[in-house]
Amino acid sequence: MNLSVLTAAQTQATKSRRLAHELRVRVRLVEHMTKATKPAVAVLALAATLGSQIEDLAQSLGDGELEQSEFVDSVRALLIAAGGDAAALAELDDTTLIDALMEGQTPYVEGFASDIAGGLSLGEILSRSGLYAGLAWSAYQMARAQTFGEKAEITWVCEDDAASCDECVAAAEGSPYTLESLPGYPGGLQCLGNCRCSLDGPGGE
């Protein structure tokens, strides 16, 4: 096959995979929108944007347009900014825990950068970018929990379908909790950034 034709075919295949991924993101967003509060919908939009930004950075790294250190610094900055935005949507002023959550991702982002430089496939890049995007939802749920108060009863709400992981199902079954007894936060258990769980305070707020 002519090299130019092969290159064009590969480019089209890449665009098709990206479009398919973006469609899955939009579908997941719409599914949440049907039952989410207004701030939660904003967080899901924030997560979708974050995922797209990280994908673009990963593509630039893979194409040799970025150094690994530049990729890590850029993703770290995006995560911290997204955490701050998520906390603001939850009306939480003290972002200490949220900042720690995002800062704690740095070693994993460094590993991601190394894998990309080593030839990570587009599909794997999209998948892992989506996991980082899910941190916006995790940050929002963590921030919401802090606003409920130390002694408030917190209910872990888990989607009732086969896609929910065992740890999230168990967390929901163990409700209610207090801040001290929570087994973690959505996005911090087995399913990581794919988590669809939420935390409800007193009265289902």
C-alpha cells in the first residue's frame, strides 16, 4: 500500500477511535444528568473537559511535542485546578483534602508519562485519561462530604447494575456512615475514576 494512503488510513482510524471515546463520555454525562443536581452536572462537564485536556497533552507527548516533565507539570496543574473548581461547586472553602487528593496523583502521572513515551497505544491513553478525568467527580464527592459535618449521617449511593464494583456495592450496603467511618470516597475504591457513586447527607441532600 502507498505510504501516504497508509498514513491517511491511520489518521482516520485515530480520529474514529477518539470520536467513539468522546461519544461514550457524552453518553455517560447524559446518564448522570437525568438524576444529578445542578452542581453535579457541572462537575460531570468539568470531568469531560479535564479528560479531553489530558488526552491532548498525552497526544502531544506521544508526538514528541512535549517533554515528560512538561506533561507531568501540566497534568498536575489541571488536576489541582479541577479539584478547586469541584470544591467550589460543593461550596467548600477549605480545599486542603482536595489538594492532597490531586497532589497525590503525581507519581501516577509520572508513570503515565513514561508509558506514553514508551509507546502506549491510543486506546490505553484514552482509557487512562478517562480515569484521571474521574478525579473531578471524586473531588466533588469528597468536598460535599466535608460540608455535611463530622457527626452527620452519610449515605453511600451506588448504581444498582452490573457495572458497579464489589467494593462500591459493599460500601453502599454498609451505610450510613460518619465522616470518620467512611470507607473512602467515590473514585477511591476498586473502580477508581470509573466510579458513578455519590454521597448523600442528612435528608438525602
